[in-house]
Amino acid sequence: MNKKKIINTLETIATYLELKGENPFKISAFRKAAAALENDPRSIEEIEDVTKIKGIGKGTAAVIHDLLETGESSDLTSLKEEVPAGLPLLLKIPGLGGKKIAKLYQELGVDSADSLKAACESGKVGELAGFGKKTVEKLLKELETFGQRSERHPIWQLEENVKEINAVLEAIEEIERFSVAGSFRRVAETSKDIDFIIASAQPLVVKDKLLAALSYTEIVAAGDTKISVILAGDDAANADFRIVTDAEYPTALHHFTGSKEHNVRMRQIAKERDEKISEYGVEQPDGSVLTFETEKAFFNHFDLPFIPPTLRAGHTEFERHADIPHLVTLADIRSDLHMHTTWSDGAHTVREMGEALIERGYDYAVITDHSHYLKVANGLTPERLEQQKEEIYAFNHAHPEFHLLRGTEMDILPDGSLDFSDDVMSSLDFVIASIHSSFSQPQEQIMERLHTALKNPHVDMIAHPTGRVIHQRDGYNPDMAQLIAWAKEYGKILELNANPYRLDLCVEHLEMAAKAGVPVAINTDAHAIEQLRYMDIGTKYAQKAWLYKDMIVNTWSFEKFMDFLNNK
DNA sequence: GCCGTTTTCGGCCCGACTGTTTTCAGTCG
């Protein structure tokens, strides 16, 4: 039995219970059980007694056993008989929750978006107690776009929005400090909306200036301290703003950074000490409210070190916080091993990239333009690769304090061969091998291609090992356990591609690589100078897999890195 | 439904906003 199916079943039961208007704590018990199972690192076969896991008791364990024995959950089956199949979908309509949907169904027989629309138009919804004119108007409006807007947006789509909003907020002088919060700050792969926390003594002025400067299509809510809009643009995201006083800012930022599970744990910790956490501070037993200068001071108050937003998942961060000082941070990074220049499909020259790398404070880096198979990217022939050498040597001559290495991002061809000969590869300092074609081959064939690359002594690293693009394509589905085993056997590096649209390897795979002792490189794959900043996203993403600095090759000194290449 | 070194019953994180109310329920994060 697939653990994922068990988790999904528990969550689905929670959804159905919600539509029945069940006790909210019972509903959340099923969600907690699902989360507890998901956070447990063991496979379902490895777990002897599920009730030993905190959050799983008699009821939820019965569902799990049912699934393990019959492949189905009889509880879910009977819920599905009671609750029409169309109702769970209606939960996605903003403003509708379980109780309202239950009422609409029981009183009016509403069981789909279409029947809801008809009931709204006929005026029947407006006559229900608790529903009024505005609710009907809002529902009809939501129904127009129902099913068209994405629920979650990949962070590479939201990055632009965040940059624009940052610029808007920078320009408002009444703002003392502000920050993006929410899943974007935690560097989640996808995000439902964008949250900002703003410190200001003049919230109303800030609200007016903010709404005047933002480009939005709709105001969802605009109170004295909370503003929510749908941003302009196709498939646009929501942006939420909270305005608090400067004293409240650190606790508000913490609160709205989440995750929800992390906050629940923090509040439990506070409660054990007779304290109460809210976004405005920490309430003491005598009713007074403590505030803090910084998030760090807030954590310290609870005898915890500063927990980076990336780690705030609500499970291991409270037990493993002694490891936090070992985790990789942007400040540890001394090089970037994957980037493109105008020689292939990059926007800047070797010299421009090199100067930008020095500007970032790195000690060394590798220029890795595409190889000739990739014609759409103007990939380099062995001859052009040779010509590029002059430019790289000239740069090194002009910057003796820095080491710009010669490399390539070489294609692994569909037939399993490599795009350069051993001779060409051996003339380079660093060879990346990667797949850019024939993604749909069967797994054995994909693995065959990767194996050829990994066992070649001149290849140093596999880039973006799964080829996924978040929310767009799944990649070529390699057998990751096998790939990691080969990387270990042949002494190769696996990449964490820091481009926010890739983030490949993903957290789960990074954890596997770390467990196997395979070195990882965090690279930007920059095609322009401004993409070198993706290193920040990459190091934060690596923290989510609890990767130590020592495991990351580009935190090593130039000497250590060269030693590794020469002795691998 | 889950949990328990004050507990096997009575809690379960906390607050803003909206729309419907006439003091609050529902939704959302």
C-alpha cells in the first residue's frame, strides 16, 4: 500500500466530514493524522504500530488498517454515499465553507457549480437564513471565474510580483519596515498567495498609498489593518497585507510566515508556560503583552535559537535545532558551478559574468555553456569551446585573485552517447552532463543514458537530475535511488539547480543524497547576471532538506574543490 | 477524533473581516 494513498484518504475523509458540518476538532483530527503520517520518515511497511505515532488514535488507525487490508476505506465509502460527489469541489469557491455548502445542499439541493448558479439566479439562495444579497452577488461573481484560476502558483511566477510589491512598499515613507512572509518566505515550491507584513504607525495612510500604487483587478478585503487584493495579470495571485505597529512587527512576521503547523507547535510551547502567542506579541499570565525587537529575540524568549523560515515546517525543527548552525547558508557559498554566457544561450559575456561573480564575493566559478547537440541554445562545437578558452584565460589573467574554470554543460544524447569525446572532456576543468531531450523514453532507457554519463571518468556532475519544471512538466522520471547509488559509486556530484522553476533535486531527493553521502552542488544555471541571485533561493531550499555546509561542494575552498576533482 | 506527570472529560491556536445581524456565525489564514 502506498503511504500517499493513506494520507490522501485521511484528508479526503476530513473534507467530507467538513461538508457534513461535523465537529471542527474531529475534522482537524483526521488532517492531523494525515500530517503525522506524512511527517514520519518511515514507509508504511516499516511502521509497526501506527497508534504509537502522536496524532493517530483508534479511529484513524482503523481507517489505515482498513486500507491496508482491503485497499479501500469503508468509512470513506459510506461518506461518499451520503455526500454528493460535487460538493467537495464547491469548497474551492472563496466564501463557501463546509457549513454553508451543507445548508445549500440540504435546503436547496445544490450539489454542483451549475446548480448553485441556478439557485443564486432564482433568488432562492438569498432567502436562506445567513445568506443575503451581497453573498449572492459575490457567489455569482466567483462562479464566473470558477475553475479558471490556479489554486497554487509556482514561486518562479510569484517572484516578479514580489519584486514589484517590494518596490511599491519601499516608496511609501510612512512604512518603517516590511517583509514578504508566508510560504514565499519559507521558499516553498508553490504558494497560494503572497503575504506581506508592514510596520507603520499610520496604517490608514499606508493602506491608501498601497492601494493607489498596486496594480490589482479586485479588492477582496480592505479593513484597517488587513488588505487583500487579486493582483493584475493572467492567472494572477492574491496578495495579502497586514499592517502592524513596529513593536508588533517581529511577532506578526513570525505569525504570518508560518507554517501553520509550526505556529501550532509554538503556541503549544507557549501554553505550557502559561503564555499565549498571537501576532501582536506574547501575552503573560498577568495579561501584559511582551513584544520583541526581532524574530530572533522572540525565539530566544522560548529558549530556542532563531529558526530560519525555511525550516518552519512544524515537525523536526524543534527537535533538531542544535543542527541549525551546521546548515548551509548563502554566506558559505564560494562559487557557482553552472552558468551560461553569450557563447551559447546566455545574455552576458564571459567577462561580464566573471565580474558579477567577483562582485558576489566568490573565489572561483565555472563557465558551462551548452554543447553542440543543443542547437536551439547555440551549443558549442569542440572548436568553439577551444576559442572560448582564450577569453577565459584573459579574464583570469586580469583577475589573479579569482579562478574562472573552463567547463561545459554537455548533453547526454537520446541514444545514450555523450556529446563530447573523452579527449574534449579531459581538456576541461569541469564537466556537467545533463538531459535536455527525449524525456518520454522508458525509465530503463533514461537510466541507461544517466549510467553512461556517471561512469565516464571525465564527467563531474549531473545537472537538474530529474528535468522537472515545477507545475509544468514532471521531467524524465529517473530511478532516484539507483541514480544516487551510482553517483556514490563513481564519486560524482549531484546538482541542486537553484533556478526557482526547477529546484531539482527536490527536498526528498536531497535528503536521500545526503543520507547516501553524495556531494551536492547548489548552482544557479544562470543565463544572465541577475539570475546569479538564485543562489539565495537554492541555499534556502537546501536548508529544507537539512543539508550541512560540508556536503555542499561549492562551499569548499578552491584548493579543496580542485583536490576533489583530481582525486575522484 | 485525539490526548493526558494537575485530567478518561473537556479541552483542542488565535484573530480579522464580512455579511448578516441586533450580538454573532462563518470563513480564512
